[in-house]
Amino acid sequence: MVKLHWRQEGYREVQAETLEEVVREALREIPGDNFFIEDAGLFVSALNGFPGVYSAYVFKKIGNEGILKLLKGEENREAVFRSVVGLKLSGEVRLFTGEVRGRIASEPKGSAGFGYDPIFIPSGYSTTFAEAPELKQELSHRRRALEKLAAHLSRL
């Protein structure tokens, strides 16, 4: 059995090209050992992966309406939510990635969830994550990454 304890730790988030780089640098910067950290982003194909590693900042600045405006008239609305969990355990660093593929809706729908949930429709479905929070829990990119982390820890 693994016991987890929430520890809020301030650190400088680097500006990098990939979530993996952001997480690896955070693992280096945060003092101590035996912890994990997670970072996630929304990567939109037609926008060359934007907002990607800048997802939180972009959401604060332009929100869902801004993303929809950038995609106005665009037929390719493919997107992926990606999460990277970094584990630092006894000096060893491991990364675990989870993804959920989908597309960006033409307008926000639903009131559950947060962030980009009202505009993200997972592949094979017709509702946004904000319309179907149980679907988000089932398909979650964070869940997928954390399940890989849990599987790794259970083998130790």
C-alpha cells in the first residue's frame, strides 16, 4: 500500500517545448525526494499544438472563446489533452504520460468541469467533458497517467 500526502511546494515553472521538459525541470528544482508532480495541456492540431505547455496561461488570458476564435473557419478541430506525471523516488526519475484524443467543439457546452472542458469532445462521443463529467472521469488524461504511476509503484 502506498500512502500519499499533499505537499504544496512553490517552484519556478520553466518555459519549455514539451510537458516532459517542464516536469523534468520541476523535479530537479523541487527539493527532496519521494514525490510526484503533474502537468497537463491541451494540444490543438490546427494551431500547431497551441496552447500546449502554455494551456493554463492561455486559458487565463483568452479562455475558451479565444481558442474558438482562433479556430474560426477551421475544419481540422483535432485536439489532445495530455498529462505528464513525473515521479522522483529514491533519486530515480520516471515519467508517465496519459492522453485523451478528441476535437474542439464549435461552441462551449456544459457547465461541469473546468478549463477547456466545455469545448473538448473526446473521440467517439458527441458531448463535451463539461456536459458529461462522468465521461471525463472515465477517459481522463490525468487518470491514465496516474494509473501508469500506480502500476509502476505496485511493482516496487
